[in-house]
Amino acid sequence: MKEALLYEKLKDKKVQCQNCAHYCLIELNKRGICKVRENIEGKLYALNYGKLIACNIDPIEKKPFFHFLPNTYSLSVATVGCNFKCKNCQNYQISQEFEKEIEGKKVSPEEIVQLALRNNLPSISYTYTEPTIFLEYALETMKIAKKEGLKNVWVSNGYLSGKVFELIIPYLDAINIDLKSFSDEFYRKNCQARLEPVLKTAKLMKERGVWVEITTLIIPSLSDDKKTFTDIAQFIKKELGEETPWHLTGFSGKLSWKLKNVLDTSSEKIQLALKIGKKIGLKNIYV
């Protein structure tokens, strides 16, 4: 484990994590929402530092990125944990349902970069779980990768603090943000989070020159209505630009964490979102 980069010490050995938009107030010997940051003797520690739970070589399009380093492969890495509790999660075994003892293979940031270089990969993707929750590990890797001429890409829920944003921005080349809905109620009920910080992150990334792509998972009865599609498409066009890629993906109940009785997304709903996005003026929509 490693002492967290971003937190504030409070009275009675309490701490406030400043890693993501939850700003968890963590009492002694307790963990934050992500379950990988623990208050030990009045100091906050990242328990997942240096512990890879997933490491694969993926097509960059799988992230998905369709307009960033197309037709290349990326070294994809993750640790356990997440700051969302999405009922639809398909990586829940490593984002949610892990033991109190943090699992993962001990791999240093230097070793991650060398693995990418040995395989002639142009980028490293911080993905599968939310990279914000393994900030210390990711940031050290990103710094080394940048020196070696590699690109750094995040696949993120966008729920990061302003301090995290400023730390990663010099080293981040591209980000795919899950814009899961345009309803704060959806975010509160399905993800135990809020919408506004996600929108703020997307706009800031665009403003600071990071390449942005957006993904929306279409969940029957939860995020598959015309208003949702319209609101998201209008936000993308107005705040991110009509050229910003929008990925529309289908939901699978049997693969989800807690929505196993929800039907899979119909092709008709995906086509409806595509039609609405085109009508609003988005240039790059992928289903």
C-alpha cells in the first residue's frame, strides 16, 4: 500500500479523501466508498497500489476509442475497486465483489511501461475499473510512459476531483467517459453518485485539449428513452463538439451485477438513439 496523494487530516484521526467527487469522510480504520482507501492511524492509504488485478493487450477500439490511435493495440491495466456502485456493472467481480484483503499481482509502474514497450504498444489504457481509485499507481505509470513516448488513455466514469484532474492532465492524452444517463436520479439510484461532476469532467477535458470520446450504455427501462438520448446528444454537441465520438452500447442482463432480470437492449432502441444523435448533428456515432 501507499499513502494517498490527496486527503486532508481532521480531528480525532478522521480524514477526508479528496480523490473523487464523493469526498468521503473516513473514520479511523474505515474505508471509503471505493473500498480500497483506508484510514490507518489518521493517514489515508491506497491499499491497491502496485497490485494489478487485470493486465491485457486489447485493440484500442475495445475501450472504446475509434478516433484515437485507430488499428493499434493498447496495454490495459486495472486494480480492484470502484467509486461507483453501478447495478449494471459487468466487471463487478473486480470492481465490487472482492475480499477485504486486496488481491492483485505485484507489478511496478516501471514494469508496466516496459511490458508495453516490449510488445511495441503505443499506449497504456487505465481501464476495467475506475482509474481514479488507483490514482497513485496510475499517475506514476503515466509519468514514466510519457517519458518513453507512450500515450496514456483513461476509460472513466468521470467522477474525479479537481485536484486529480490537475495531477493527471499533463500526462493524459485521451479519455473515454461513460455518460450513463442525463438524469441525476438515475446516477443516485443506479450508481450511488451524481451527474454534475461527470459533465464537469467531460467539459474540462475538452477545454484542456485531451481527446474525448463518450460511451452510453442503453439499459431498458432505465436509460433508453427519447429524452435521455436527446439530452446526451445535445450536451455532446454543445459542450464537446459535434465531432466528438458517441458510442452507443447494448446492455446484457445476464452479465450484469444486479440487473440480471432486466432484458437485453433491443436493436430498435439503439437505432432510435442513433437517429436522434444524427438529427441533432453529431458526426461520429457508433453502435
